[in-house]
Amino acid sequence: AAASRGFPPAGSGLTPEGWSRHAAYMNSLLVRSREQAAIMRAPRLLTGTDLMEHLGIREGPLVGRLLEAVREAQAVGEVVDTEGALALARRIARRESPEKQADGVERS
């Protein structure tokens, strides 16, 4: 009951200031955990098939790299919809593709 009033539990060896720092730290862990859980539940914006169809690329490591880049951008809020995800994937594909055509995307 003492902890619920902002005091350290009896026998914990923590000062009130130490308890306050500990509680703030634990709160930050909970907040971070909830944020990460929300990221993990975020809807998938693109599939590998989507990338191959829209960008005209072949199945291979590039598709995986593009999906990972889209997922990372989505996690930090840089990409929020399918259109943005495709635009990002297209920019990255143009930079990474070894066999570029006029539009910079590898063709099958």
C-alpha cells in the first residue's frame, strides 16, 4: 500500500528519490513496450508480389530488402499507406537495381 502512495516498499532499501527514479524507469519500459507492440501489429502495406507487380522486378533478395525498408519506414511513421510504401520501394529499387532501364527499375 505504501508503494501505491509513492513510497518505496518496506525493506526495499530505496530512498523516496530512488523509488521515484525506479518508478519512472519502469514506466518508460512499459511505454516503450506498448509502442513496440503497436509497431508489430501494424498492417502490412505491401507484399513481395505487390512489389514485383508494381515495380516490375524479379523475385530475389531485392524484394526482401525493399519489404524490410518499407517495414522500417512504417515503424517510424515515414510511410503510412500503400502509395507511400510503393514510392519508397521504387526509390530504393532505382538505387539498388543492377540492371536498370530508363525508369531505373530492374525488369524480368
